[in-house]
Amino acid sequence: MKISQTNRWPQYLATFAATMGSFGLGTGIGWSSPTLPLLLDDCHDNGIANCAFKAGDGIEPNQAKWVSGIFNLGAMVASAMTGILLTKVGRKWAMIINCVPMALGYFCLMLPLWLDPGFKVALFLVGRFLTGVGCGGFALVPPLFVGEVSETAIRGSLGTCMHLMLIFGKVFVSSFGIRHAVSVDVISGLCIVPPLACAAMLSFIPETPYFLITRGKVSEAQSALHWFKNGKELIDNRYPKSL
């Protein structure tokens, strides 16, 4: 099937929206690096600025290992959950749903710093687990989504954006560890922005035509393809049969 020349900005926009979640994945992976030194009970003894708690009130090294590592357990749950979501609700909504635990997780990571409760370790564990659940899905969905909405001529270059944004996310959050100039609550607050931005942008972008056609939604698939091609008409009107 031949398609007329198009302005490809909708495909670039869709890629940016999807890979904003990959940016969030990068921040989730790198979050422990700048924050854990500020959470430890010996933070003040090490002469570190912006310690999260008063001297002796921080978390112990063994607890810090769990706070860091439980992220991976959440990502394991995400692999199974996201696989189901992909087939049940589609690529777009799978990403939007994954944004929810990611954002909630970062909110949980800020609560102990505002309230300083006695169960701060539990909140850190829950927060890191939730961010793992949300971030893990973005290791799976964006490459599939981008592959289904991009033209063959640019599919390869757009496909690299997922890894590129992941690296940007890691560099972004790791840079806050320089001289420990940024507090944990600010770091976690900034990390909430990517999942919120991802969900907001995806809400204005159609589902992939391929997923819609597999659900028998031919007219919606045609409208979605029309959007991704920036309003250009298909030369071959047999699109449903040719897909």
C-alpha cells in the first residue's frame, strides 16, 4: 500500500510522548544514587549537605539496600502486568496506566520527608516498589508503540529514542548527586513530572492503528492512521485489507 508524502510531526510527537515514560524509567533506575547517601543515619557524620533526617534518625545501610533493590521486584511484576494490559487495553492505555504507580511511588517517597513518621522505611519500600511497577512497563511498551505508529523510513531512528530517553533520565537524576546540592524531596518531586507529562500527552494521541484493526475497529484505525499521517489521505483505500 502506498501512502502520500506526509509531514511526520505527529509521529515524532507520539514518540516523544511514549518515551517520556522511558525518561521516567531512567530516573527510577538512577534515583538511589543521589538520594540514599542523604537518607542514611550517618549522613551528618559524613559531612553531607541536605541530609533528609536529623542525626541518627535516618535509615540503616541494610534498609537502604532494600529500598534500592525492591525497585527490581516491582519491575518484575510490571512485566507480567504490562503483557496483559497490552492485549486488553492497547499500547496507549498500557502506558497511561503504568504512569499511575510511577507517580504514586514518587509521592510515597516524599511522604516520610514531610511527615517524618515512624514507619518511614515502609513508605520508602512501598514507594520504590510502586515506581518499579510503573517504570518496568516502559521497558516494554514504547518500542512496540513507536514501531506501530512510525513509517518504515524513520522507524529505526525513532526506535532508538527509547534507550536515548532512558539514558537522559539516568543522567538527569544522577546529576542531583553532585555535591548533594538537591534534597531528596525535591529530587522525588521532579521525578513525578515525567509520568504526569507522559500521561497528559498520550491522552491526546490515538491508539495504534494496528491494535485497533486487531479489535475490528476499522473506522477508528483509519482515523488513527489519518492522524499519524498528519491528515494526508491514503492513496490505496483498501487499508483495512492491506494492513
